[in-house]
Amino acid sequence: MKATARLGAAVAAFGFVFAALPAAAQYANEFVPAKMIKQGTTSQPIVGSGQVKVQVQVNADGSHKVIKVDSSTNSGDNPAALEIAQTSSYRPAHRGTTPVPSFYTFVFKFSGKSLVAQEDDSGGSSGGGGGSAASAQIEAAIRGAHYAQAKSEAQSALISNPGDDYVRQLLGVADFNLNDFAGAAEAFDKTSHVTKQFTQLAAAAFADAAVQASTSNPAQSLEYAQKAVSLDPSTNSRFALGVAQIANKNYPDAVATLKGVQSAVSSDPKTTKTMKIAIDSRLLDAYIAAGDDQGAQATAAEIKTLDPSSTAVARVMGNHYLKLGSEAQQSKSYSDALKNYDLAIAQGDPQVSVTASVGAAFTVNAMDKPDYAKMKAYADKALALAPNDPAANFAEGVALTGQWAGGTDAKLKAQAQDALTKADTLAKAAGNESFALQIETFMKQYFK
């Protein structure tokens, strides 16, 4: 009796994703809207009661231009409102300490022949965006670092006005600050145009989302990375592009992109050693995949120079062999799969070794005549490094089940059940219900 189920997708993923470089921009600098310094006068007659809303563009240097009458309940008062707005003086809006262009909106209230009130209804908008009550509330929540509230308010506003690009960009800002880079990228992607004030942040969101998607959705990763570069061709954006190019197997392009990033950061004193190693690790990955041994060796040597204790080289090399092992396993070239898994283990990175050992164990299980003692030996290697790894415990349980099913040793049966029960518990604790179900199905099949 063949007492095994062949496990494929439930084994831990064979890739390792370096964290993206720190985002280039945040929405942490408070936006202070433009302010009227001195109210102007008018020589135009006030013809009667009513309300007139006038929009004024206030430039970063303090100069201004009356743009238009937004709305009016008494058009006869429009000339007076426009002249007052034009003859007034303004302080420009600021993002942090930097003056920025913005819109200032007057609401003039006339009664009889007099101006009885003048209010600012600018809503704190800048760069040509916003101005609505909804956007003002969302911006206030963001300035106060209440990002979850800002996200909720933006989502609600978009239900009633899905075409409001400014609010959608504010949603992207909120998502970005909640570290939901995929959500932020999606929000910015749905806008017809990213306004200048959000360009760097949107690029950072696209870049981070591109790196995140590189292992699961290469095409999406490349699309987002290209958008990041088009918005802001910074080293952060180009790093993401290099990662996406690797994911799409555009290895020569990835080498060129990442070499450019490497060159740009090498002379920048602000670049940390950790960031340099992350970039070099990706470049090493690209060189290896492109078959450029000379480039790979030079990059590996640079990583060791930066940090002799770094495990990055072992991890990148290990991941390379892991990928080859996985591809060979999927094509049922089991001897090649085991060869590459063994090479991955030999690189010495603990995380890679656990994944490779589990992959090798299930490669043995997939053979026509599994050698369960050999499968258990690989599972034992993984457990020695990670005793609470669910997949390693499952591999152990499957191997013990195979050994027990081929004989009558009740002790092996108990050991197998213990390993499988532990694997099930660990999978559930990790929130991997589908993996837990697979383990339970296996247990029911062989331990009724």
C-alpha cells in the first residue's frame, strides 16, 4: 500500500523577497492652506442680498489670480465679489516649510447693499485639487495621522462621487500610511491624473506594490514599477523596476536597471549599508539568472566587503537553486530536483535550507517508489532548523506514515500521528486553513 499523498502547492513558497527601499515621500509634512492677509475693497455696487463663491489661485510667491465665480445666488453681486477677491492680499499655502500653489475660495454673503460676511471655504486644498467639504475632512484626518478614519471617509465619499480623483488620491495617501501599498497603488492607478503634490508618494506606493507583487503577479509588478518610474525616476522606483524585470525573466534588462541603481547609491552618503546589500542582492540574483558568472562573483564579493557576516549571498544562491529544484520537480525530473535542492541546502542559509529540505522530502514522496527513510532524513534536516515549521512537520508525518504502512511497527504509527497533529495545529495557528485541511484529509485517509 502506498501510504502517501503527494504534496505540491502547500509547501512553503520557494522565493525570498527583500523589503523595498524606504519610501521617498510621506504625507507627514502638514499642509497649511493659503490665508487672506488683508481684505480688499470694491468700487462696484452691491445690488442686493445673496451669496457669491469666488475661487482664487494663490501662487507660491504670494501672487494671486482670480479664477472664476464658482457659484452665485445673485449674479448682480458678482463684480463686487470678484473685485474684493482681486484686491485682497494673501499668504501662500505651505507644505511643511515649503510654499506651494493652492486655491483659496471666498464665500461672500451680501445683505441689502452691504457685505455682511466673508468666509474661507478653501478646504485646505493644494496643487489644484480638492476644495470639497469631504476632501477637507479627509485631509484633516490625514494631517492628524488618523489614517484609518481618512480611509473610511474617502471610501464613503467615493461611493457618492466615484469620479472625484482628488478624494481617490487621498484614499491612496491613507492606504500608503497604513502600509497597504497594494491598496494605495490601486487607488492612484484609478485616477486620471496624479497631481503634483502626490507624485512622489504615488511613485513610492507603486514601487512598494511592485515589489510585493513580484512573486505572485509578475505582470502587475512590472506595470506598477513602470508607473513608479514614469512618476518619479528615483532609485527607489528603478529598484522596483529591476525586481519586476527579474520576476518577468527579463534578466539582461534587470541587470542594466539594477547596475544603474547600484551606481547611483554608491556615491550617496545617505544610503545605508543595509540598502546597498539589498540592491546588490537583487543584482546578484539577476546576474545568476542571466548566466553572468563574472558579474555574479563581483557582486557577491562586494556584498562580503560591505558586511563579511552577511547571509545575503547564501540566500540569493540558495534561492536560485530552490527555483531550479522547484521547476525540475514540477516537470517530474526528480533527480535534477534533488540535486538542486541539495545545492540550495549546501549554501548554508537557514531559511533556504528549511524550504529546500521540505521540497526535497516531497520530491522523494512524488517518486514512483518513495524511499521513506530518505524522505524522513530530509524532513529531519528541516526540523533541526525549524522545529515548529508546519510543512516540515507534515513531511515528517508523511514519511513516518510511509514507513509504518510498510510494516507493523505501532511506534511509527504513533510518531506519525503526533507529527501530523503538530503540523495541523501549527498550520491553523499560522492562519493557513487550506494547508490544515490538507493535513487533516491525509490523516483521515490513513488513520481512520
